[in-house]
Amino acid sequence: MDTVTPLSAAEFFARAKARLTLDVPAGLNDPSITPKRGDHDVDPVMQRIAEIRPIKPAAVLVPVVDHPEPTVLLTQRAQHLPNHPGQISFPGGKIEKSDAHPLAAALRETEEEIGLDRALVEPLGYLDLYMTTQGYRIVPLIARVKPGFALTLNAGEVDHAFEVPLAFLMDQANVQRHSRDWNGMTRHFYAITFGERYIWGVTAGILRNLHERIYT
């Protein structure tokens, strides 16, 4: 895959503001609309499976930290969780009825999971709606985060929080297509290896969409 020219923090945030909006993506709650992005990007058969599952609206924060060379703040889910233990993810979760919009859900979940003060978070816009095989329809919120923050991890949900250079994640030479068996089927997905961290599945798929929207 082709490499990309790294963007400075100022260039990245300017592009994000110009190309993204906070209009809620169509299809978040509409079963007649199939999101263009999702697990089916690399595994088309999964679209049919996802379309028949009940819709589960969710939102995640994609926190881009405003260093001279920007980074992305990621979390590692707690090992004791019943679903996706130990996986690398963005902070976020289900959109509750009390959430006015996906932005509110993403900020609330981020505070609950890692204690990131929302006063340090500047929402910039949504990426494309991402549909998972399990029926989740995830709204990824790109946000500028002021550096120098302190985190308080919720041990019930998160084991670690760490930063990865944005340039590394956006370099498509670092993105691979992997596969593994799942419920008797072979699943295909995107993956990025950063040191000992294995970033794959939904998280890698959303990062690929970020590349599409900002770098191409």
C-alpha cells in the first residue's frame, strides 16, 4: 500500500474541520439504510449478517492529541470483560436514551472510561457510520484533545490507555489484511501492529476510514 505524507497538527485539524460535520449520519437508527463502511468493507458476506441483527446505536471518540506531531489516544479493554477482552479500542459505547446525540454519548463514555475532561476536548466532526457484524452502528467522533491531560482509568472497563503517532496509523504500509476463524467461518479484517499492540477489527476499520476522509 502507498505511504502518505504526514500532516502537522495544524494541517490535520484544518482538514478535519473542512471535511467533516456534526450532522448525525443517516442510517444510525434506520434499518432501510445500510452504512457504506463497516466490517463488510473487507468481508462482504458480513453485510447480510449485520443487516438482520437488531440495530445497536453506539458512538466512540477518536481523540487526536494536539502535539506538534499529533497522536491518537487509544485504550485496551479490561481482560475480564465478557466481550472483546483485551482488545484495543476507542473510548465509547452505546448511545443511551439520555444522550442528546452521538457527540454527547462519546464524551460521556470517554469520561466514564478514562476520566478525560471534556473541557479539553474539541469535537470536529463525525466520520462515516460504521456497521459491525454484531449489529452495532458506530458513530466515530473526531476530536482535538489538548495535551497535558491526566487520566483516571475505570478498572472495570479499561486496563491501559496509550498514544500512537497519527502518522504511523495513517501510513497504509502499516495496515494489513488478516483473517481468523469465527463461529465456523473465516473472517477477514484490517490490522495494524504497533510494538506489542495489535490494533484490529473495528478500531483498524475506523482508522482506515479516517485515512479515506482526511488524507485522500
